[in-house]
Amino acid sequence: MEADWITRCLSAASKKQQVDPRAARCVEDMLRADGACRKLSPAESARVATSILDALKPKSEPEPQTGDEAGAVE
Amino acid sequence: MTRLKQLSLSWFRGAAEAANYRFDGSSVVIYGENGSGKSTFVDALEVLIRGSCDHLKHEYSGTHQEKGLVNTHRPSGATTQVRLGLMDGRDAAVCIDRPFRPIMSGSAQADVAAWDYSRVVLRQDEIASFIKATKAEKYSTLLPLLGLGHLELAAENVRQLARNVSDKGGLKLKQGQLTAAQAARERVFGDKTDHQINKEVERIYSRYVGASEKDPEKQSSAARTEIERQQADFTKKDRRYSALKALADSDITAEATALKASLAKLEEATESLVKERLAVINAAEAFVKGLEGDLIDCPACGNRTTVEDLRAYVKAEQERLHETQDASVEHRRALSAYCDAVLKLKSAWSAGELAHWRNAEANSELKKKVATLDETDVSELRSGCSAESIDQLETIAFAVRQAADRDSFEAPASVQALSDHARILTAATEAWSAQALLAEINELDGLMAYLAELEAAIRKEIRAQSGSIFDEISSDIQRLWDQLHPSKRIQNVHLHVPFDSDKAIDVAVQFHGVDQASPRLTLSEGYRNSLGLSIFLALAMRQPPDTPIILDDVVLSMDRNHRGMVADLLENELSDRQVILLTHERDWYIELTHLLKPPRWRHQMLLPWESPEKGIKFQGHVTSFDLARAHLESRPDSAANDARKIMDTELPIAAEKLRTRLPYRRGTKNDQRTGVEFLTQLIGDGAKAFEIKKEGSSDYTKNEAAIALMKDAERRMIAWGNPGSHGFDVRKAEAAKLIDACEAAIGTLICAGCTKQVWFADTGNSETLQCQCGTIRWRYGKT
């Protein structure tokens, strides 16, 4: 079955320029939600940009729990 | 959806209590002189489809356009309403009452609102403006009509997202920070490689710690801890040396130089930009003053220019503005770095270990100078500073460092070494941070490049999809055009996306075998409007079959011949569509009553509009002479003139149908014959050719009564019709007699029995035409 235009365009772009899949997913989500229906407001666009940048941030290691946080009872 | 049945208006624009446009599923030609209510009909449809009226979008029409949509004389308690009835019994309505927000309702409301107004209604001014529009404007207009608007929205959203990613990610700022970090690294390490820096750190680590740690950052951290421990054990004197050394190393020269450079760059960019902008405004002012003739091309500077030059100019302007933006970012970064350096200097100067040294310098020149340093508020400095204040602080810093360097010269080698090694470790840490910064910048650059590629891919998709649609539409446009202009002088009419532009659509033609990039190059106004009409109809034909097509005064610039072609085109190409054709051209309307026949077509006439209270009214018994009579009371001259014009239109048609031969005239005079000339010829031919069946017999006799009525009309037209057209006084009674006589003369050509015209049928022999029942006949062979 022929891919839809969003898939085609995303695939063409990622062939030419490697990108983190998490960022590509954010862009795809934008296009599949309202990004191909109406002009997004600057605030909406900024939110998508933030979510892309957040997705690219390295995930910090979960901090080891201290005894108190692990459920110590006062 | 089903076809339109009726549109009812109450107190909407020109309409009073009730105005009903009846269609009953048929196509309709509506005639009305200017201001009679044609556009009110189109406005009402527009409000039903769009919720507002485009030409009322201005500051005077009120928040909900109520000042334009509501009849100015609406009685209190009355409601403004538009109701569209469909043939399937459903309806769509809009009610405009206080607080004037249009309230939509009706079972078909959602379906009507889903119509694409641009493909349903075509107004005369829209044809002209479409052809005249730029490629970019055509792109904006056509793309949604082609069903590709979503792709353009997606491309624009991706472009906007890229800008936001750049801003939010602080790409420009990070690039500036990286440049500064690289400069700082160069100051300490020269052109040493990363490996050599790591080796340097390892050497220091081995000297102070000597364990087996391999990670350079951990080595640095461990060595720094040891250095700090040893510094803590310093004697008072050594601590003073160490503080002096730190002060001597507090160099703000690089930051001050960078800040001054960024300041100069920003000033240069801003000053030049303002100068250029002023020049453009001055040129625009001169352009407006000298505006005449065809010198309208560049809307910014008024100069005639090629598209390529204009495009290059816009691009250069954009680049310059971007450079100015970059200069601002760079300036902010340089200012921040400079303030940090000043803060470091102040901190080193104020070190407790240097209290004695500072007091020793109390009476020196240095003490006087550093008063300025003490008073400098760095938080204030961060909001901006002048080149003079930068110079002043730089001079002070230089003097302070010189004094500190002089007095720390005698420091023991161990103190010196600890300070130097601490400085190297700090610089190494900054260099590693710069590597991380570079990685972030590369990631952001990659993301930006990806978004740019995505936008390019979407635009490529637009080009690919529009290409196949263009082929289909272009074929339709060419077919429609060929019907309007069968001479074939214009061929290969087609829409295309120019290869050198992403956001553009244009129309190209082949003129006498020569390719033309734009119809504006060679086509006359009338031809351009024909082309606009062909494009609109080609697009409208792609709508679902029951979607109506409304044509509002679309033949204004066409000659009579091409108007006839439009009628043929409506019959041939849109026979399965419901078309509402509005015109204020009475001659064309009369012609259409002959060309567009019932039951598919209906013809309606609007009465001249008199007042807001009376509103829009249709002529009940519809004849064109009735319309002329409508003026009798107020404007008898106009009524007489109308009668003459009706004869000017009706008689050439009759003469042509009855094979009447008029003497040939040179040039355009053939087309300028008056109705009187045709009538005189018909009287002459009719004396022999026009016959009527004798009562109770199958024999015919000359139709002398008809000829007498024609002669009466001819006499009155010569006497009153012509003066009426030139504005001489024609009294009401005289005009009434003229109208009656003309109507009677035209009426002689219609059979009282079968109501068909005398040319209804050709008998096939003896060169004779006759009505359907054969009561009257015209033996054109006898003329």
C-alpha cells in the first residue's frame, strides 16, 4: 500500500539528514495532529519546539534513593 | 446535497421584509440594474458559507459586520435573516439579531458551510484581480482550490517550527559561546590538540596526585582538590602572592575587545539598515507622487524591475536583517562575557588577602583609578555600556594587573606553579565544556537541516501533486477557452508551478505559436477575463455535481460575440449544473432569454430598488418592456430609451432568424445598426414575406395588421426613441405609447395561438419559416 504524504516526506527528509528518532516522532505528531490542517500559532509551534528539544536531552540517571526517601519512618 | 430551491431574505442589506429568489432547482438568469439586489443575493450566500462578507471587512462595519449586513431601516422588533431552501427539503439559515453575532441554523447548515466559496461564486472584480495577481498570490488563491492547502500549511508550520527550534535551543547564543570558549582555549593552550591538553592535565595530575585515574576530567578534579589543599596551607605572605597572581591573571582585554567589536558591528548593521529603509521610503514617496501611466511594478520602490531582480533584492534584504539579528545575539553574548570578566576582576581585587596590599597602594595613582572599578555595578553593566566606559574599565584593569604582576613577581616558585596549574586546569575544564557545546550545536544544526529537508520534501510533494491536477485542469481550461475563442490563436493554456520558485503558480499560453510565460504579456483585457472565467469554471467543475455555480456580472469586458459564446459554454459544459447568472446588462439578458431556454433555465428581473423600506422586488410578469414601464413614473426619458434599446437587441435577432439581408457596410458600421434600421428592413421584407392564415381556411394572406403595427413602432421610434436616448424631454404619455408600440411590433412575430415565434420551425420547403401551429409564416425566399 502506498504510504501517505506525511510518511513519504518524513522518510525523504530523514534519508537526506539523519535525525534522532524521538525528534522525528515529535515532528510527525505535529503534522498528524493539526500541523496539516491549520496554521499553528507561535505559542503552539514553540511548544512543539520545546518538546523536540526535551526529547533530545540525555536522560539523566535516576538518583539512588536515600534511606529516608526509601520509606524510613520518622 | 441537492439543488437550490429558494433564497429568502428579511432585512438583510438591501432587502426589506421579504425578498425571495426562486430557483426550484433550475438554472436562473437574474437581471437587475445597478443597486437592484443582485449583489445582496451573493452577499447572503457568502454569509451562509463563510459567516461573514469579505467586502465588509473594514473598520466601519461593526464587530460582526452588523452595520453592513442589517438593513439600515429595519423596524424595531424585526429580525435580519437569510434562509436557503434546498430541493430535498432541508435548509440553512443565518439570523443576525442583537448582539449581532450571526447565528447559524438549519439541517443543511453544515453542508452549505462546507462549500468552497471561491469555487462557488465568481464576481467580475475577482476575475480581473486573479489574472493580474502575482504568481505568489495565484499560489495562495489556487492551492486551496486544488485541495493542496493542507500541504502548504504543513510546509509553513515546519518552517515556523525550525525558527522556534533555533530560538528555543539558543543556537545563535551557543555558537557565540563556542567562539568565545575557543578564543579562551587559544589564549591558554595555543594550538594544542585535545590530546595534548589531556596530556597536560595528566602531567599536573601525576605531579599532585600520582594515582592511576585515567579519565581526564576526574584527573583534573583530583588535581584541583590537591592544589586547593596546598593553597589552604599557604602562609599569609604566600596567600597574598596567590591573590596577586589571580588579580594579575584577571584579564578583561579579550572580552572588552570582543564587546567593542560586537558593538561596532551592531551599530554598523543598524545604521546601514536605517539608512537603506529611509531611502526606500523616500523612493516610495516619489513613486506615489509621480504615479501615472503604466509605471506600476515594484510596490516597494516604484522602479520597473524584473522579477529576478526583485527576488534577489528581497533575499539580500532578508540576509541583511538576519545579519543584524545575529549581531544583536553576538553583542548580548559578548556583553555577558565582559560583565563576567569584570566581576572576576572585582572579586580578585577585593580579596581579603590583598587588604594590606590595597592599603599600601592607597595614595598611589592606582587607588584613584580603581575607585571607578569599585563603583562599577556589574548588574547595571549587563543592561548595556558605551565604548568609552569599556575603554575606561580596560585601562583600569590593565593598571591593576600591572601592579599585581609587579608585586607578585617575587612570589616563590611553588606558589607560582600552583597558580599556573590551577589556571591550566580551569582552562582545560572550559575546553571540555566547549566540546560538549559543539556537540549540542551540531545536534541543533542537524535538526535544523532535517526540518529544512522536510519542508523541501513537502514542497516537492506539492509540486508533484499539483502537476497531475494541473494537467487535468489545464485540459479543461483549454477546452473552455476554445469554446469562448474558437479562432485557436491562443493554445496550450495551462497552469504551472515555475521551476525557480516554491510558492508560485502561474498561467502560461501559446500566442500564435509563441510561448508566453504570462497571459498579461499579449492578451487584451477581454481575453484575460475570458481566461479567468475559463479557469474558474474549470475549478468549479471539479466540485461535487450539486454544488451551484454563481456568476455575478462576469461578462462586462466581453463583446457581444463572446457573450454569446459564454451562453453556449454554459449550455455545453455546465448542462448538469445549477448555474445562477446575474447581470446588469439588459441587452445580454434579453439575448439570454433566447439562448438559454426553459425548462432548464428560468429568467427573472429585479425591479429598480427604491428605498430601504420597499427593499428588493422581482418583476411579477416578466417582460423586458415591463421593466421599461417601471421607469415611466420617475424617469420617462429613461423608459423611452429602454424601449429603444430593447428594440436594438430584439430586432437584430429577429432579422437574423428571418434571413433578412441588410446592405453591407464598411468597418464596424455593420455592428452599429440601430433597431430602426432592422425594423425598416423587416417592414420592407415583411410586406411580401409575412403571412397569416385566413380564418377557417388553409390559405394565407399578407399580414397587413402586423406590418401596420411595425410601421407605427418605426414612426414612434424615429420620433421619440432617438431623442429619448439623447436626453431630450420625452413625456410620460409619449414614452408609454412608444413602449406599447414597440411591444406590439415585437408581438407580431409571436403567434397568438401557439405563443411560438414565427421562426419556430423551418418547413423544409419553399424557403418558409413558421410558428408551431402554422398560423403565421415568413416566406424568406420571396424577399
